[in-house]
Amino acid sequence: MRGEILSVGTELLLGQILNTNARELAVRLAEAGVFVYYQVTVGDNRQRLLAAYREALDRSDVVVVTGGLGPTYDDLTKETLAEALGVPMVLEERAMAGLRAWFASRGLTMTAIQEKQALCPVGAELLSNPVGSAPGVLWHKDGKLVALLPGPPHEMRTIFEASVFPRIRSMSGEHLQSRVLHLAGIGEASVQERLADLMAGENPTIAPYAKLAEVELRLTACAPSDAEATDMLTPLALEVRSRLGWHVYGEGDERLEDAVGEELLHQGLNIATVESVTGGLVASRLIGHPGASRYVAGGLVAYSLEQKRSRLGLSADTVGDGVSADLALELARGATRQFNADVGIGTCGFAGPTGRQVGLVYVAVAGRRGDRVRELKLGATREEIRQRAAQWALTLLWQQMREEA
Amino acid sequence: MRGEILSVGTELLLGQILNTNARELAVRLAEAGVFVYYQVTVGDNRQRLLAAYREALDRSDVVVVTGGLGPTYDDLTKETLAEALGVPMVLEERAMAGLRAWFASRGLTMTAIQEKQALCPVGAELLSNPVGSAPGVLWHKDGKLVALLPGPPHEMRTIFEASVFPRIRSMSGEHLQSRVLHLAGIGEASVQERLADLMAGENPTIAPYAKLAEVELRLTACAPSDAEATDMLTPLALEVRSRLGWHVYGEGDERLEDAVGEELLHQGLNIATVESVTGGLVASRLIGHPGASRYVAGGLVAYSLEQKRSRLGLSADTVGDGVSADLALELARGATRQFNADVGIGTCGFAGPTGRQVGLVYVAVAGRRGDRVRELKLGATREEIRQRAAQWALTLLWQQMREEA
């Protein structure tokens, strides 16, 4: 089945917003067994939109359209589809009632212009929108399917998942399923080396994606049913986990701070930080996990040399020029003492943009499970160096907890 | 002049990467006086790419293409352009020499397959790539221009800015110039209210964009020369600044932490933080500005109630259930005492995702310039609430420094 994603909106053509919808739909359509051959963006212009519809209906089986479903004059997506299909629009009473209820529940009065949202091309159906006022539209005839979805990503996603994805998947007869594994402390090249034979497979597939501070692995299986797809992915995920060991920290939406937080709770440890180069990023990420109050004992941002000396009682020798493996360890140990914590994290380094040895960073973990320190040479901008340093600090802690668990 | 952006790459169709190039080019083409009517994405497929070229050459004056310029078999962008134009490819000696030098400077040996990158459609020119191995391509004839650029954003941007943007701008004869003003502590609706008459203008234009925790204003002027465009923007920017006062914190790439940092230096103040709900985010952002060691006295992450009591010597009454205006002020005052700082910032609140009053946040500033506290009701996810809270903490400090400057 051939698919096409059509994005409508002058704000996209002007670059005022980034087209995240097209990417998200591309991923999900692939998972529904649709081969997307085209992504097209046009503005809020009747003539060009009409031409885009005609071309899409001619060359694609599944056409997913986003944007231009609102009530104002430049929202043309629905009426132009009716024109392309050569059918009139009718007012749907059920949708009108839904719209009235939606506005009433927000204490708003519905204006005449908003009634437009209850119009539907004859032969299509309106898809209810539980998170906004503009309903979606689904047209399905002679093996072709067109879905119209609102532009706001949250509304687009809600309607697509509830009412469009299942329909497309039942059309394609193929069930694609994906699992995403998150890796820490390992680069893309090492992953490829360790998984070369598995990555050569055609179904299921394994694809690595390098992100700013981690590698993500997407495992995908295509089968005649969901159960069979699951049966293909389960042993593959186990094999990957067994080969990569502690490097696999989580799956799906899980972040490294979530995995670290759960492991701290599980092991009954609390934690504190003394951060120089990361300046609060590590603490902030730890606290990003809900329930962090149960294991974050506290954090100190000691950015200047003076701070490190006076607050942690370090000697001028240890502090030196402010960046060394010893200093990172002393900061981590200082964290445990200052906050009476089981485990401490310390970071120091040169984040630039100017000065010598930009990108040289040390991260350390100290405490009841022993001490570790790691020297890093991190690249690119000040912001990226600091983000990567924070990721490595959490990675070092994760490694220690898993290796000694 | 009509423009079109053509993105080539199966990884885009599969949603493996987000098409940031299309957005960036859209912004710059608008600034060069080109009306972009279409954005199209196709995979690494000769036939569909050829059809896309033919359609683009037919309907657009300026076609900017990204991706598929590498040396491997599935990089088809250049040869398919030659096919669409009906011209052969020739090897460019100068480009060959450039490629050899590029590989030699990295200690790499150039393979035969890489010679492909020195091929050029007859009648076009290769554009040198100082940051990668794949050169760009420019074809310009009979009022039509086609530019081929590598997919990696850094290479795309470098070649576009150096070799393509100036050519397009001289074609269009129009000079668009933009200035971006960053606002803090004011919403989109208030901005529209205060600038309604200015925003009604057609040239120059003012467009507001609401981002996660701030509003951005883009001022754009279109004139026959750069100097005239500048002359249109200068008084407009002054007028906007005079109407919005301290809410305008910066321009261009400047971030709120940059503006705050420079102002702290200017006023000879140093600063410290005690963060609960933001958990290190405020300190981390302050330290994101290069040179922060000159004014960041230190920071404390006191997430648990226990921490707040024991480290800051606060009474159980003040700490209460951990969220109040008084507590935020005490945290800010505690910051000045703990780190012997001129100014302190304190934050507390409920970030959720569960529990009562999720989104209720207090941020406070205390110190030599007096005390301020602000109650906020912030929306959405735990992450967004914390990000917005950090932005408001910096905003409150910025407001105080500017109002009393």
C-alpha cells in the first residue's frame, strides 16, 4: 500500500513552525504497513490544495492530511476535499451537538462561523475530537482512504490513534510492531559491531539512531497478526539485552533519569550531587523523575574554584585549576558528606566556548558502593558539552548500580 | 518569485529524522524574497525524484534540494538532476583536487567511489563545502535556479549561506531583513493588544510566535536594498522596545540567561539559588552563559522538606507543606545567606504529575535590591511546569534589575 502525507498551512511554508506531524505520521504509517512515497506541504490556497489532492488520490492508496480544519476563512482542507471528490458538503447534526457541548463545557458561546466545523463531505464521516473543537474526516472508498486531521499535534495524534490507525492497519493486513530500546555508555559503531548479524536480518529489523547523548535501537517486526509480531520481537529484544548488558537502560518513553531513579529506590539508596561544569543539570534531571523526593538528598552547584574550596573544605592542591579526575572524585565524596547521602555525583570540566581543553570533562560517583571516575572528551557547543556531561554522570551511576546489583 | 523545497531521503519518509532543513530553508527563502508554494519530500528513488524535478522546474523559479549528495549508490540527487535537465555529467578537476585535500587533511584515503562527488551536470557549477566532503551544485539558467545541498544541517547551512542565498537575493531584487526580539513576562494576547496598530502594517511586518516559555517577535522589512530595509526596521524596533519596556530582554540568538548574566555583571552583582521545584534548572541556565563563574556564587538544590528545614534553618511553620509565597522568599533569602550573595533566587511548587494543585509555583528574588515573589499557575507536563518555572524565576530577576536600573 502506497501512502502520502499532505500538510496544509502557510505557516509551514514560511518556516514559522516545524513539521513534526509529518514525521510522526511517517513513523506510524510505516508501522501500519504503508509505504510512504511522498510528503507534500502546500499553503492555505484552494487551487494548489486541489491540485495536491488530485495528484495524491491518483498515485497513493492512503492519504493523511493535516491542518486547515479550523473555522476561519483560510481553513480550506475539508471543502477542497469535497471539491476534489466532486461531492457536496452536508451539516452533520451529531457533530453539531458535539460542538455545542464542547463549547458549553468551556463556558464559551459557539458562534455561527464555528458551525462550519460540523460540515462533512457526502460519503465521508466526521471523526470526533475529544481534545479540541475541529473534528477529523475519514473518506474510504474503492481501496483508497483519505483522513483529514487538525494541525495541533495533540489533536492530530488523538484522532489518528483512535480512529485512523486501526482502519489503515486493517486495510493493509500487515501488522508492524516496534520496540525502542535506549542505550547508555556505548556508541553507534560498537552497537553495530556487537549486533552485526542481528542487524542483517530483514524481518524483524534493528535500526540504531544516534541522538545527542545516547543511541536508540528500534526493533520492528512485520507479521500477519499482532501476536505473531510480538512473538518475533520478544526473543530479539532478549538477545539484544543479553549482548549489550547494562548498556540497555530502558524502553519506550523511559529516560535515563527514570531508570536511575527506580534503581535507586529499588536498592534503597539516596543521592546527592556537587556539580561544577553541569551546574545543576544532573540534579535537575534526577528531579525530573516523579517521586524524586524519596531519593534526592540534595544538590550543590559549586561553579567557582572558591566555592569548591570553601564549601567542601578541599585543599588548593586538589582544586588545582578546577578540572581533574581527583577533583571530580572529591566533589562526589563531598556530596555524600554534605547531604549525608549514600551516593554522590561530582562533575567538573571545561565547557568553553573559549579557553584551553574545551570539552575535557570528568564525572565521578562516590559512596557506599565504591568510587568511580571517568575522563571524557566531549564535542561541540557549550550547551552540548554540558548536556553530554550530565548524561555521562547518570550513565556512570547506572553502570555502577547495575554491575554491582 | 515562486520557490519550492525538495527534500530527498528515505529516512525522512520513514520518519527516522525530522525535516529541520525544510523549515530553515523556508525561513531564509522568505527572507530572500521568494514565495515558497511547495515543500516536497521523496525517497532515494530515481523515478519519483525525476518526476519531482520535472514538476518543480515547471512550476517554480527557485528549487532548493537537500540530501542524496553522498558517494553511495543510493545518493541519486545529482545524476537525476542531470537527467531532468537532459545534460551529461563531467568530472571537475578542481573539485577532485578539493576532495583529495579534504581526505588527506583528515588522514583518510580517498576511495574510487568518492570520486563521484566531483561529478557535475554540464552547465551547472559545484559549490565548495568547507565542512564536509560532498560539494553542493548550482544551476541557473533562463530565470530558473536549482541548488542541491547536502543533507546534514550544518553542511546544508554553510553552503546555502555562502553560495546560494546571495544568488537568490540578487535574482529577486528584493531585500528582506528580519530582526527577532525576545520577550519575557508577557503573553501573546497582551503583545497583540499593545502593538495592534503596528501589527496591522504590511511592510514592515511584525509577527509574534509563542514558544514554551516566551514570546518571540519577528520584525521583517522588504526593500530594494539592505540599507533601506535596515532604515525601516530601526525605528520600528525602537517603538516596540519603548512600548514593551523591560519585557524585551534580547535580540537574535540571545537567551534570557545571557541577558540576565550581562546585567548582573553590569550592575556588579553576584547571585545564588535555592531551588525546590526547578531542582537545579535555574542554576544550570545561569551557568549556561559563558563567563558565569564571575557572578554565580553557588546554588543549592533543596528538594525535600527536610532539606529546606535543616540546611536553611527554616521553621516547620515556614516550610509548611512545601509550597507558599513565604517559603519561596525564605529560600531566596537563604540563598543570599548561604552563599554570601547579593541576590538570591528561590523556587517551590507542585510539578506533578499526580497530587493536588499541580502547576502551582512560587518564584522569588531577594537581596540588596529588595524582595519580590510571584505566584504562578503553570500548565501541562511535569517537564513543562519546571521549564516554565525556571523561565519565570529568571524573568522576575530581570524585571527587578531593569526596573531599578
